[in-house]
Amino acid sequence: MLPEALHPASRNPLQTRGELERAFTEICGPLRPYYSPGRARIDLKDAGAAYPPATAGFETFSRVLWGLVPLMAGGGTSELWDEQLAGIRNGTNPEHEEYWGDLNDYDQRMVEMAALGVALCLIPGHIWEPLTEQERGNLTSWLSQINDKKIWGCNWLFFLVLVNLGLKNVGMPFNQTRMNECLDELDTYYLSDGWYADGLNGHCDYYGPFAIHYYGLFYAKQMEKADPVRAQQYKDRAVQFARDFIHWFSADGSALPYGRSLAYRFAQSAFWSAAVYAGIEPFPMGVMKGLLLRNLRWWFRQPIFRPDGTLSVGYTYPNLVMAENYNAPGSAYWAMKSFLPLALHADHPFWTAEELPLPRLTTKSVQKPPHLVICREEDSRHVLAFNSGHLSSNEHTHTSAKYEKFVYSNVFGFSVPRAEWGLAQGAFDSTLALCEGDNLYRVKRKCETIAVDGSVVYAEWKPWTNVTVRTWLLPGTPWHVRIHCVDSERVLDAAEGGFALGLEGPSGASYRQEKTEGDAEAALKVDWGASGIRVLYGTGKPQLIYPNSNTNLIHNRTAIPTVKASLPIGRSWMVHAVYGEASADRYSVSRGMAPTAEVTDEQIVIYRCNGSEQYRLMK
């Protein structure tokens, strides 16, 4: 058992093809003791998910293939391949006790089939040719089940496409009609500027880059000659998307935590892997190489591994509080999709290009399809996404926290509720929480109206049918401003949270704290940064809230500067300036850059620290 800090991947420089191959072994090699007797499952068994343990074991087995198949395609070797091939033989054999089973509609096993389709495309000599005729028939029959089942209308449609691409590549019957239906429906999810929603009225999140674009680029590479029009369309859209997506990454390799499935961690950079594989160059090869490898290095430095060396579920540390209902013990191995460049041979420009830093990016990127304004402060490597929210919602875990916060940060992360009682259990950072005096708070789950431009992000939302909140966000860093107008037929308690500030360092040692809790401001400074909130207008009282542990994705213990207020029936206005500084050295300077407000019966005027007008809102 190795301490997390001593995991071999944390010391891997990731500068050569051989070192990326070694990283695959360092991450997936520790799974070897967990193969089932028939090798058709990898049974980690330390937690449950929405599907049975046997499916969870197959999921882990399949997700290893996202890294192993490219490694083999590029000429590499792995001791795991014999285990995997034996598992494929037994898992698709209806007579074997570890048979993967007959599919149902909307079955999780459809997700895991996709990696087998990719294997049939990339390494038929390893996965297909060694099989007997009976075994080939078993594999074909098992995969073909997907063509007769109902599939969720989202990125899942690509799983059917990938399975059929694989069957086609080895000369077996495939269903072109179903492929076309899925591809046509996926096109209806396209918005603009390269962005897809994950289904009709779905969210724009990492399922765009690490799923829809990733599979689209794989399809484009495989079908350049057979389907040239669609292949080129996928490439063109990916080029457009890349010009926005690059703004989600910091110079240190970290990226914005936003949306669901963040337990897939370094799948954040899988898009760049697929872009290189498909041969598109929205940026020079060295820039894309840097985006991928810096992200991998950043992740491998985090304590994301269990003591036995396997990947845990969580974000920067093991954490089931933030996990999805569909996160099984081995779900995190979907991150291996970022290893796709291993399919490229050693003389490919990706391996010979010099790794380059991020190009100079604008400090503000308005991204209307996902309703975000991305701000960045390169001196502190801080990236923030200001968010209007969405017109629809879903039943995934912690949807409000993952999609409806006012701002998301690569440094401060965001928090999810631990339970339903009070501000400490709710962990309401970067949001406005409201209750009726019963300590059961409601936050924004979906919006009635949204709007995004370069100077303001707007949302109208209704936590109750007879309560309407209008919110204006003025993006910026280190300070930003939030204006709220609450029209209510209920007497309410309000709590507006700033950024959640981590209280411990990487070693677990507590930082020295410098606190401010006054009539107009609550703030906290520690060795690595600071967070604060200031009342510019309203009756609120600032204070520091210490939420339950393990509520924040990045820091397991935090403090949230918060303004608490009582709101009477009728109309109430609140104007707060929120502060987040990712460098303690800049604290005294940037804290003095606070905006101010002038409020009359007719209007609210926000001024920058130099006295110039930033925004004027007519009441």
C-alpha cells in the first residue's frame, strides 16, 4: 500500500510517448488483482451505484480499454491485454457464468459497449483475429443487442454508432439505419459556435468535449472516405468549439470544475486527445500537446488514488458526497479517454512537437451557447465561469450545485450540500439561498429567463411560485458584483455565499487564518488565497460560515463568507461585492480594488475602484 503522494504517476514527467505509456501502466496496472476468475469483470466492490455489482465490474473492465486500445494500436504492449481478451471471450459467451447478460432498454452496459466498438476499429488484429468463429459470433451477437433497445436521447446515441462502426470494420452485419437515426438526432443537439447540448434542452458541460465531440472526431477519422461530408462537419465544429474551450484551462494545467460527472477527472482534456487523433489543428500542435499533458500532470499530483494505487471516486480527493448515482467504484476510469494519442505512432507530429504554453488569451470570453462568461487572471492562474443558469433542469445528483451557481472557479471549486438543514449542511457558496425561517433553504434550480453579454449575466428564477428573484451578475476578478431583486409574498431569510476557501494545505496542515467579520464585510485570508463578501446595499449582516466537511470538490474543509438578511413581504434589493483572490501575496492590493454602489429609488449605479461607472441598472 503506497501513500497517495507516492503514487508513481505523480512522479511521471509525461514528456515522451514512453512516459505516457508508462502512465497507463501506473494507473491501470493496480487493477490487476481485482479481475474476476473469468476475467470478465474488475470488481473493486468498495461502494455501490444505480446498477448491479456485476454491471459495475464490467464497467471498470470496459473503461480500461479506453487507454489500453490506443496503446496497442500505437504498437505498445501491456500485460493486461491477455486478461482483457479472456474477459471478452467469457463475457460474451452466454454459457459462461460471467456472461455480461442480455440488455434492457436504457441499459448502462450500452455505455460500456462503446469501448469494444473502438477496439474493433483500432486493433482488430488483437481483439478479433484471435477469436474462434464461435467466439466471433458471440461477440457480434452480444454487441448487436444495442440496435434493438431504447437509448437515452443524449451522448448515449454515439454508443450505438461506435458499436456499429466496430462491427462494420471487421466485416460483420451492422445496422446503418439505426446509425443514421442516431447521427441525425445528435445533429439536433447542435447549438452554435461548435457547442452541443447533451440532449434536447440539455446542459452544455463536459459531455460536449469528452463525449459528443470526442466520439464525433473518432467517427470523422474512421469515416473520412465513407462519410466525408459528416466527417468534415464534425471536424469544423470541433475547431470552432476549441476556440472557446481553451478558456476553461489554466496555465497550471487545471480546468474549470463545472457540471456533472466530474469524477472522470482528467477526461477534461480528452477533447484535445481526440483533436490530435482526428488531425484538426485549431491551435498549433505544441499548444494542444501542452493542454493535454499539463492537465494530466496536474491531476496526477492530486490525492486521487486509493492506497492500493487504483483511482478513487471524487474530484481532487476521494469524495462520495459529490458523486453521481451512476458512479460505481471503477467509473473514474473513463478518464483513460485522454490517452487516445497513444494510437499515434512515434513519428507523429504530436510526439515530435515541442510542448508549448497556453497562447495569450483574452481576460474575458463570452460563451453564449453554455450561458457563461469566462474570466481569467493569469498572474494567479485563476479561471472563473460566470453562469446565468438554465431554462430546464434534470434529476441528476446535485443539479443545482453543479449547474446553477453564480460562478465556478478552478481554484475555489464549488460545494454541494451534505444534507438539508441549515447553512453548514447546505454549503451555499456562490449562490443565494432562501428559506422561510425553518432552516430549510432553497436555491436556484432552473430559470424563467436568462441573458448573457459581455458586461452582465442575468437570470430570473422562482424558488416558490409566489417568489420571483431577478439576479444580475457583473463578471470580473478579483471582485465581482451581484445584484438581486426579490419580489416575495413570503417572509424570507436570505444567505448569499461567496467563494469557499480551503483551510488546509496539501499535507493536511491548517493554514494561518486572518479573519474579518464586520458590519459590512466578512473575509478570510489563508496562506494560499482569500475570499470575502461586502454589502454594498441592503440590510444583510456578513459572517463566516464553516460548512460540513467534504462538501467542496477541491478542499475538504472550507469557510464561506456569507451575507445573511431578513426579507419582508414585498420587494427587497441586495447588492453585494464578492472577492476571490488565488494569491495571498496580492491580498492587500486587490482587496483595495473593491467596487462601490450608489442606490436611489430609481436606479443602482456600480462604480469601479477608480470611480468610473461600471454598470447602471434602472429599477
